[in-house]
Amino acid sequence: MQISFAQEKTITGNVTDDTGLPLPGVNIVIKNTSNGTQTDFDGNYSIQGNRGAVITFSYVGFSTKEIAIGDNDTINITLNQDAAMLEEVIVQAYGTTTRATSNISVSVVSSKDIVDRPNASALQTLQGQVAGLNIISSSGQPGAAPVVRIRGVGSINGNSEPLYIIDGIPTDANAFRSLNPNNIESVSVLKDAGGTAIYGNRGSNGVILITTQKGSFNSGLKIGYSGTVQYSNLMGNSYDLLDSPDQLTLERTYGELLGESIGRGSTLSLDEIAASETTNWTEVFFNTALTQSHNLSLSSGGKNTRQFTSIGYFDQEGILEKSSLQRFNLQSNIDGKSSNDKFKFGVNLAVNYSSSGEPNGIGGTGINRNPILGAYQSVPYISPNDYIDGESLLSPLSFANTPLFILDLQRTQVRTEDEVQLLGGINASYEIVKGLTAKVEMTSEYRNEELINQEDPESFNALLFAQGKDPSGTQTIQNTRQFSFNQVSSLNYNKAFGKNTLDIGVFTEYFKAHYQRFGFSAEGLNPLTLAIGDDASFIGDTPDDDAYVDDIFADRLESGLFSYFTRVDYDYDTRIGFTGTLRRDASFRFSDSNRWGTFFSLSGRWNIGNEEFMQNSGFDALKLRVSYGTTGNQYIDDDPLIPGVFFDTPNDSRDLFGTGTTYNAQNGIFQVIIGNNDLKWETTTQLNLGLDFEVFDRRLRGTLEYYDRVTSDLFLSNPISSLATVFNRDDTTLNRFQTTLSANVGEIQNTGADLTLNFDIFRSSLPDGFNFSINLVGNYNKQEIIDLANEEGEIINGATTSLREGGILGEYYAYRYAGVNPDNGNLLFLTADGEETETPDVDNDRVFLDKNIFPDFEGGFGFNIDYKGFFASTQFRYTLGVDRFDNDLEGFQDPTNIGQFRSSLELLDAWTPTNTDSNIPALNASNLDLSANSDRYITNSDFLRLRFAQIGYAFPEQYLRGTGFENVRVFVSGENLFTITDWRGFDPDVVAINAQASANLFPTGRTFSLGFELGF
């Protein structure tokens, strides 16, 4: 018999996931002993053990791995995600965590729910996938940035968009036009103060973190290709518009009623009217659009380095004529580490180029500018064959020729926007001593955009506004450059002792951004030498008349932020955990007295499911979370003329002077802004309670949360005496004195609940077995204005929306429409006391209606099925409690538009002495103008939409052997396939959010796609 002594040794190493990301908090135990530890923030560990003993590595969401101790003193481990427990590792502010140890409210969308979706912007793909994330389409223009809100609207005048961070780079929603969605690995949406307070005065509206894909260590070269082709067309409407014979008959009838000639109908015989042909102008200005997308990726990794590279091409035709987006993308991510795992580095670079055709004037009332107005409102008896050229439209100048104005615009105007975007970053970390790691990360974004807008000198618009110039025409070239730099330096200490883990981090952050715009508008173009983007056709000015004086413009803006902050995180045995953050921010926007602000958060959790008394309780996991804290919003004025949020409101705390024409037409200096030195950021205080649960062997997983979010020190305008102000010569309005001063004076509250559910109805243990799961996300949000700037507690304006304490944001304030007076066909309204009247008083009879365009309930649901390689999925989206003013319907039913624009079929049923029970007023009603200030056209626009559906087939491994392919997938999909709604227009989801308007907007289309994926 041979006897020997056990040889104990120190084992060190690093634990990562299958993409190479370090895993903090991995439980490491010598099997059948109480000797254990956990990995630190960077995935490093150290443990004592005997040769031949077995080390067990376990981590929530990952398969457990066991390794025997041999001769090596270093054991690096890669843990693979458990197929039944995906998405348990999440990216949070300045680091990563796990679902089990997270104290905050965060929702994660993985790449499988983003890639191969037919959306130019990744933000559109997130619709209906995250509870509390409300994404409203602003336009069907390819690549247009949607309006994004997290848990309601937290500001009245300030910016309410969340902070976007792409691979550590702070940016805004405009960045997604050039970003390739197929490069995204995951999206984390941080919703409570526990997750956002560490971002200080940029975190009040939530934070969206985007992480792009990376390679894997110890992996050979992998090549992937995906391609899609899609077709899009215009969705339908239910306005019931007149065809040519009926439109002409209505014009004839209306002319006889008024005793004058109205439109073409008054000049034609009945036979000519009956023989007239109908043009559907939506079919002229909208078309079936083709989109193609191609993506090639290469990834590989050795022992200490890994890389991911992708090349993408995207070409989308818009459903509106002359709208388009073409995009090229190159992404390269490289990560590495030293052999002893002490030093780590990463380099990210994305080079994006996009070129878009963007028709302008959309949403406006310009009959010679807005192609949507031409498509919707144009009379049907005019044909595209009636168009000759721009000069022929000058006389007679008729509104009925609107479609011909737009045809001329599309044939004679060139408008393009080209953008080059660079996103880059470099990071490095070093473990100074065990558990103490220093890290620095530097990121930047550069955008260069060139806008060219040229109107042919022989176009209708050029001739109409020539003002004696011959030739006329204009060419505008505008170049904008934007550069931002962000640096985060940190020192992090992680210590595991027994069942306790302590993680302490201290950080500094420096942010600087620069913006410069320069451009000109050349007046007068020679048609013989016309060239886009070139001065060959520019006509020089002469001293005779100054007819060809060009306009030159330039802007230069800067913004900056400096911060220092800390985070302390404590965990006990994955049962109880606490996190605290504290941040100090200094912003360039405010005077020295208010430059610094302090923001904090406290969050905690109790993993009840890990307690002994919960064993055999039926719960696989049960966690209670609570967080409370403050965040700020330095973007206190959402100025649409300023590009992006970085440069909003740079000067409201400063007195500014300008140069211009003063007394007796002399140049001079005068004050243009009276600043408020007391201005500061808006502050949001939020309480969040959350419950995470898993039951039935994790078949049912869910999260229920309650939040109370109060924003104080709202940025509002306080009235001041105009006698105390200065004459503002830059203001061309009638009131040319400053009569208000910006101040922090209001308060608004959002309270609500988020619900997320996932249920695996069928879950097979076989690789190709039958799996069927359903999912649901939902949000309820209640708004309330707590405090306004004035003693009355109301801000009443001349539009159909106003504000009041105790009311909702953007609340409709209007007359209440009561129908048609059967005696005379006039409109009836209710007074404030509920009495019927034809002449309501503008000061006393308008009332608050408790309605606005923001939903009370919104979310999505769907299912996923896969069986023997076949797969299918759906995503429905819904909103409830939305009311919008239907400006388009108002135009169709407005009798004063007869003879100029297309009319609704319902006008044929208008009140007459022999048709007294009609709900359509008389065509010559005396009070028609009051309709626009009433709730007559405020319409419920709740909807349920099949947002996305996909079916496909993934070829099994046995079919691919010997082919060189590792995976092959084919699929067909559709977006916006059908919508159930009372809204009569093309798209209940497109709205001009700031104006609460819906007139003549660019709707999104219905899309069908065919695609495939190849892996080598």
C-alpha cells in the first residue's frame, strides 16, 4: 500500500461567457467541501484546492461546469448559456450583472428579436417589446427617428427622449439612421432611478444601452451572411372620398347654393360630369417600394484575442415618391487580454455612410410643397396628363391644381442628405492587485452631413417666387459637422469573503461636443449650365437691382459635462443585495451658481426564492426589488431648430447680444436674450417596486413593477413686463419685445405599472421537439400636472390644447360639439354649463376634456413556435386611451374646401331643409369656423396591430454535413400586416407629437420580406 500527502495549490483563472464577456459573481466551489469563492467584476478568481479535486462553476442562466484540478495552476472557463435560461446576463450602467443579482428595473431585447427585421432604424424594431417603452412613429420616411418615451412624458418643454449609449458612446436618436441593426448584440432599457441615477443629469428620461456583437475566444473563423428583399406599400384608410362625377356634382350643387361659380363642376354640363374620369392621387404619389439588405460578418478568436467584423449594405425605397435611404456599414470590434488576465483591452470602430432622399414640407399646409397633401386632398378629376410644365401653372393660379404643383416639384426639385458617421472607442483595464482594477474608456462620435436642395429655374415654385428675377431658381448647400468625445476613468474593487461580495467603484467622466454648420443659398440659376452641387449655374449679382444676392449662414455650438461618481454594490449569498450610487455633475448650460448638481439612488433586492423556507414552494425564483433616487434633465428646452439634444438650450442662462440693423437703419449691437442666472436642470424623483418570479419549472416567467415618477423644477416661461425688456430685432413677429423669462417653476407626475410575462406552454427536451411559447408586455401610465407657473393653475392658449394643475399633459381644451341644429343646419355646441348653443364663448365655454395623444395602456404580445426546424413568431402591438384630432377628416368635410380639394362622401348627406336629421351640418352653415376649435374631430385612435409575423425553416445539422455550411435558414415575414382601429386615416401610429397634429403626415407602410441566412 502506498501512502501520500494531499498537495494543496492555488488555482487562478478567468470566467467568461460564450462571447468572451467576463462574468462577475460566478459561484466557484471545491466539490463536496465548503471551500468556495466568487469571480470579481472582471471575471477573475482565486481558490485553494488539492490536485484531483473537482471545481464546480455555477452561474444563474448558464450551464454548470465541473473541472478537475491537474498540473496547471491556471484554469480559464467559458460558461455556456442554458438554453432554457437565456438573457439572464444583462448590460447595465458601466458594467454587467445577472438577472438574479440585479436590483434595478431593466428590460433586455436580444439580437434574435432585432436582426433581419425590415426596419431601417433599430428603434422601430423595439416597438411593443419592452414594458413601459412607448415608441411613436413620426414619419414613414426611411430611417426617420421615432419619438421614444420611457414611462410617460417627464417634461413639458424639455426633451423627453432617453439617453442612448452605443458601446459606451453617448448619442441621440438621429444616430440610428446610419446604424446597422444587424450588428446589435443586445439592448438594455434602464427604467428606474436605480439604473439611471448614475448617469446624473442625463438620466431622467431613462437610458437605452446598445451593445454590438463581439467574437469569441478560442474560436475558428466563422463567416455569416444574411440577405433580405422586401416590398412595401401604403396601408388603407376609411375616409370614403368622392370620385370625379360626385365631386363635380357637389361643386355644382354648392355653387348653386351660394349663387356663385365653384370649381370645375360649375362649368360643366351634367353629361360632361358623368363622363369624367377619376384619378386616385395616392396611387400617383405613393408606390410599391423595394428594399434590399445584405450583411456579411466574420468572427474569430485565439487564446487572448478575438474579433468581429461586419459589412452591411441597405437600400430602401420609400413608399412615397422621391423618398429613399441607402446605407453602407463597416463595423470592427477587437478585444484582447494578457496571458495572466490582468490586462484587458478593447477597440471598437464603426464607419457608416447613408444617403437619403427626403421630401420636405411634409405635415405643412403648403399646397406647392407637401406631397402628402397632394396625395390625400387633391381633386380626382385632374389627371397627371394635365401637367405640362411649371410656367403653365402660373395662370390661372388655382388651389385645385395642387397635384400638378406637386408633380412639378417632384420633377424639378432635387433634395438629398448624405451623412458620414464614425463611432469609435478604446478601453483598457489592469488589475493592479487582486480585486483592484483600474480602467479607462474613451469614445467618440463624428457626423458630417451635407444637405443639397435645388429648385430648377423653370420650376413652378421658382417662377412663382421669382420677384422679377429671370432666370430664377435656388440651390442651397448646407454642411454640418458634429463631434463628441467621452472619457470614463474608473477604479473598481471587488472582494468576495465567504458568502459576501462587495464591489466598490469610483468614476470620473468628461464629455465634450462641438457642432458647426455652414451653408449658403444661391439665388438665380442658369438652366443651360445647371449642375447639382456645383456653382456652374450660379448667377452673380449686379449693382443695378441686387436681385441675385445670395444668403450665407453659419452656426457654431459647444457643450460640455464633467462628473465624478461612485457605486457601491453588496451581495449576500445571492439572497440579499443593496446598491447605492452618488453622482456630481457640472453642465455648461447653467451659470456658476447652479452649474453643479447632485443625484443619487438606493436600490435593494431580496431573492426570496433562494431562502430555505421557499424550497418546494412551487417558485423556481422569486425576487422583490425596490429603488429610490433622483436624476436630472439638462436638456430643459426641446428646440427643434437645434440638431440633437447635446446642444439644446445653450444660452437661456446668459445675456446675449447681437449685431444688426438698429435706429435709422444703422448697424449696431443690441440685446437679444435676457438670461436667467437661476436656471438649473429639471429633477426627477422616482420610486420603483418590482417583483420577479418564475414558476412551473421556469415555464412561466414574469415581472410586475409599480413606479411613481415626479419631475420638479420644470422649464416653463414666466411672464414679465415688456417695459423691462429690450427690443429684439431678430424677432420678425408683431410682438418684438421679450415678454417671458425662462424659469424652473413646475411639477409633473407619472405613476403606473409595467408587466412582462413569458409562458412556455410546450417545452420539449428534444433538440427538434415541439416548442410553443407566448409573451406579453404591458404598461399603464397616469399623468398629472402637479404645479404650474401661475396663480390660476392654468396655461390657456389659442389652440385646442392647454395645461391645468390636476390635468394631463397636452390636454384637449375645446368646445364640446353637440351635433346639428335640425331647424337651420348650423353646428350646435355645449356651453360650460351644458346648455346647447350655436355661438359658444371662446373665453367661457371651452372646457378641459381629459383627453390627449398619450396612451393610458400600451404594449405588445405574441407567440413563438418551432418544431423540427420550422419556426414561426408573431408580435402584436396595442395602445389604449389615445385621442387625436383628425385634421385630414376635418379637411375632407370642410365645405369651404369644395372646388379646391377633395371632399368626403358624407357631405352628400349634409343638412338641407328636406334632410333635417343629418349629422353633417349644412354646407352654408353660418358657424362652420367654430368646428376647428371643438371636439368634433377629436377621435379615438386606439389600435391593435399585427406588428410583425415570420415563418421559416432552419435546415437540420444532418442535412448540412459535407456542404461547408454550419447553418442555413430561410424565412418570410411581414410588418404592419393589419390594424384594428376606429381611426379612419392611413396610420394611427404616425403623429406630429409636439404639435399633436395628424394632418398630411407620411404614414408607415405594410411590408413583406423574403430572406435567408448562411453560416460557414
